[in-house]
Amino acid sequence: MINALASFFGTLLHAIYNFVAGIGSEPKMISFYAISIIVTTLLFRLALLPLNLFQTKNQLKMAKLQPEMKKIQKKYEKDPQLLAQKQSQLYKEAQFNPLSGCLPMLVQFPVLLAFYRIFMFPTKFAFTNPEFYASIQKNFFFIQNLDKVDPTGMIFPIIAAFFTWLSTYIVQKSNKAPSTEQSEQMMRTMSMMMPIMIFVFARKMAAGLVLYWIVGSIYTIFQQYVSNKIIEKEKEAEA
């Protein structure tokens, strides 16, 4: 499955490169290859828009359920088993699935692995002509070759870690799902560990893959901002 995804996105990356390269002269600071990575990332994220809209609707449902959920939590706080049953009953009556918010992430994970394959074996999954691939520019500002790790060892990893933290923070802050002290502690731990993990990985991975991650994280921030505005307008309309 991962190889099939890598072939699909590799072919798309190559097609976008050919399109971009045909527009005009190549900028000195940003290669057509870098632009192709950015465009491919954004196209994939836009393809997930129906899932993201579904997630936004779920957030709206959760916001509506919050008052009733707080009553249930207060009433059955000393009986966790009965509390879980009442929560499940409320979800069922409202036709709400608390796990549906994980769908976009579940879809993105195999695609991340596919892009990892692309940048590890570009002439296998994307640019099947090795001579052509070797001849193209792959620079992105201070990075001369996106096939290699960030030569500074710090700049790209720090940027990736920062936008990972920011996107995680904004998504968690916008999450309207009920939570316990234990789940909140787990989320706080994840929000701290994820940026650290990304920083460590980004120091060892091809800069092209790190660029993909950074662009995706920035898109997530923008998307959540728009989703929050939609939810606020819906609340105002109902009020």
C-alpha cells in the first residue's frame, strides 16, 4: 500500500514539477523542485477538505453537547463506569462519534510514510530518469539540496518543531470533546513530545520531507483558524 501511495504521489510530484518548470525561469532562491513539493503538499491537504469539513461539523456537535455533557460529568463523577455509559448514550442519541476527529490524522500517516519513500528513492517513485533528476536544481533558500539533511542541523528542525507545537496547541485548544484529568495530562504530554520527536527526526531526514511536514503544519493552523471562525458564526446564529 505504501509503495502504491509513493508511486501515486511521486508521479504527481513529477507532473507538478513539469508544469511549474514550463511557466517561466527558475527563481534563484527557490527551485522548481521545492515549489513542486509545496504545491503537492497543499493539493493533498485540499483533497482532505471533505474530511476536514466533516470534522468541523463534529466540533459543532460537540460544542452543542457540552452543557449536557458537563451535567453528566458532575452527576456521575464518582462512578466512572456509569459516567462512560451515560456519555456513550448521549453520543448515540446525538449521532456523534468522538473518534471521527482522528480520521484526517489516520489518512495523513500513511501518506507521510509514502513521502518518506519518495525522498529516500526519488528515481524509483518520482523522477524515473536518474540523469534528469541529477540535473535539476533542488535548493530551497539556504538548503542547496533537499535530498540531503539540513546542512545547519538546526534551522529546519527548529522550524518544523515550532509549527508542530503550534498546530498541535491550536487543534487541542479548539477541541470541544469532554476530557478527564488523565486525558488532559496525556494531551499535554503529547503536545510537548511531538515537537521534540519531530526535531530529532528532522535532523536526520531529507530536507524535502521536512519541508513537506512544515507546509502541512502551517496548513493545519490555517485550516483550524477557519474552522474556529465557522464554529463561532454558527454559535452566534443559534444564539
